[in-house]
Amino acid sequence: MLDKLIITALRGKTAAVLFKDGHAAQIDFEPEAAEEETGVIFVGKVKNISKNINAAFVEYRPGVNGFYSLKENARPIYADGKTEHGPLKAGDEILVQVERSAVKTKDAVLTSNLTLTGQTAVLSAGKSSLGISAKIRDKEWRDAVKRRWEATEHGDCGLVVRTNGEAAGIDKVFEEFAALYERYLVICKAAASRTCYNVLYRPESFAVRAVRDLKICDGLEVVTDLPEVYKELQDALGITDSRAAENSGTAADSEATENSAATADSTAVDSAKMACSMAAGMPSLRLYTDDFPLTALYHLETILSQALSKTVWLKSGGNLVIEPTEALTVIDVNTAKSISKKTSEETYLKTNLEAAGEIAVQLRLRNLSGIMIVDFIDMKEEESRKTLLAALRRAVTADPVKTVLVDMTPLGLVELTRKKIRRPLHEQVR
């Protein structure tokens, strides 16, 4: 089944909801103004050096300082373009990118290791290494990328090949990297003529990033009822007016079918036109114009309410209780209403295996990150515990965000970690 990304207004904010196999897999909301600074490149001024913590504090907006690690930024990029400046000192003007936005009492984290992100490639300044997504396992393809990288002019910049790169092809990856490298050079050159606190680069909008960051090699249809978002994505994806009209026409027939069936799963789009739209990893885009609300068509309010609830019911009658705290997230697995004619051990294993799959779904849907502790139903047999851990490990492997199953403790608690990309869902909707 074709993946769908629905971009619409939900609870007063712009939301992007991804459906995979007919089920909601990911929900993101447009960040607040302060969070929107992440990825922005400024001309900043060093206010002071704190040798005891090996860091500097850089003023990147008038009266607003950010934390700048000297250990992580061994090669600052000076605004005047010169390389011979000696040790960094107060008053120096340097290029900084907001790596992490300010949170509560913590300052924003700044870096001079500038990063420019594309759909298939990521440029990282300050290190000339090559990285390839771990999800790309084709050894021949990886070796071909390495050979191409060795023959590519890239200055002091590195390349990370994203998962989408495999479907797009090596030529596409390096074409995008070349474009990112040109943009990087333009940014560095522009700094010499800009005053302090000026913005040199601002990442794409929320909607464009939502599409760009998805793996679309298996096909992706983007549907929005917001004309301004539709136009923005048209321009960003390079879709011509004729093809956009073609998609819109197809959409009208498709939405009529959807409304008559009253379900999002009944969408029918002409496969030949869809395949054309997705050439070279490009998603299909259409504007929803029906009178029936898009949020109601896809039951988005219900989906969101369920994703914010602490209890998740399983088909077997068991449930998960998910409780995020300041330090970690605790997930408790219960048999609850589970009824089975099998032995207790078999029942517990069945419920735990179902819970393992649902936990992987909920981590992505709720965008939970950091440390997770899962209290599965206790099982006596070692073989049952091994089966459970193997199932959970397979389930989290499908997550595009790096998720690591650490181990099961002597108390039977399973430890997981998930990389933080953005705020958890329950914080995004506040």
C-alpha cells in the first residue's frame, strides 16, 4: 500500500501525519518560533571563553548567547574568511549554526561544523569523511560510493548518504552534494559582507522538511488541503504545472471514492500517473479540495487523541501503559483483559510479542527518545525471553530514527535508547 503524508491544520497548528500500510506511523507539528532556529546559520560574536569547561559563549542574536564547545569545534569559520587567527578569543566574529534550540534554562548549542541537508545527501563542514546510512546494506553500492567520493572535490566538507540515496542513485547523490557544496561556499563568502547577528542560511519550511526527511523509494503521496503548502511543495519538488494539474484531477476522482466509502484506505490513484510522479524518488503531490474535511476523512483528531493517551490496548486484550518522565520513559505491559486457553507462559509470551511490535510503533508515533525502560510480563523460561528480545530488536530496526535495544536487566526490565530528533509529540501539541 502506498505511503501517504497528510499535511493539514490540526488543533490550530500545521501537522504532518504519515500513514504506512493504512495506519498512522508518525505525527509531527510545525515547531514553535524558538525551535525554528535549529539549523539556522548566523554571524555570531564570541562574548567570552570559559577555559574550565573548554567552551565559549557566542552571541548569535542581540542579547542571546549560545554554548559553543571548543572541543567539538576545533576549526572555527571566521566571518572575514581568513584562516590565520590564532586561538579563538572574545570579540571574534564566527559562523555558527544552531545545533539544538534553547530549552528552559539551557542555552542553545551552537556549532561551526555547518550542516546542509538534502533529500539524498548531507554536507557536513569541518570533516572530510564519508558516511553511508546503515540501512543501505548493498556492499557493491557502498563500495561504488566510496570510489566516487575519493574522486570528488569536496574541500574540508564531508558527505553522509541518506537512505533515500540508494533509490535515487549514485549520480543523484553526488549531484545534490555538489549543489550543497556550492551553497556552502556561497554562505562562507557572504559572511564577509554581513554584519554581526545576520542570518546567512535558513533551512526549508516545515512542510518541505517533512517530505524531504521521509524514505520515499517505495512511493509516497503527499496530500494537503492548504493551498500555500501545496504551492510551496510544488516549487520545492520541481513539479510542473501540467503534472500538478494531472495529479489534482486524479485527486478529485479519488477523493470522491474516499468519501463514498468513508475511509482513507479506499483512495484509488491511477498507477501509471503515480509512477511518473515518483520517478527518481520524487513523491506525488495533490491538493485536496473536497468539502468534506481532510482531518475527518483520515480521522486525525481520533488518531492524535489515541497517540496522547497513556494506555494503548492490544488486540489480545492486553495493554501498554506509557508514561514519559523527565529522566526516561516507562512502558508497562499488562495482560489486562487477555484471555487464552494456553498455559500462562504461552499466554505471557504471546502478549509480550504483540506488545513488542506495538512498542516499536508507539516510539515512532509519539516520537519518544532518550532512555526507555519496558516492564514486560514476567516469563520463567530463558527461551521465551530470548524470543521476546529478538522480536523487539527486529521491530525497532524498521524505525528510521536510530533505536538501540540495550539488554534485559536481572529484574527483567528491557532497556532501550532512541536518538532525539525533535520534541516528543505530547510536548509538540502543548
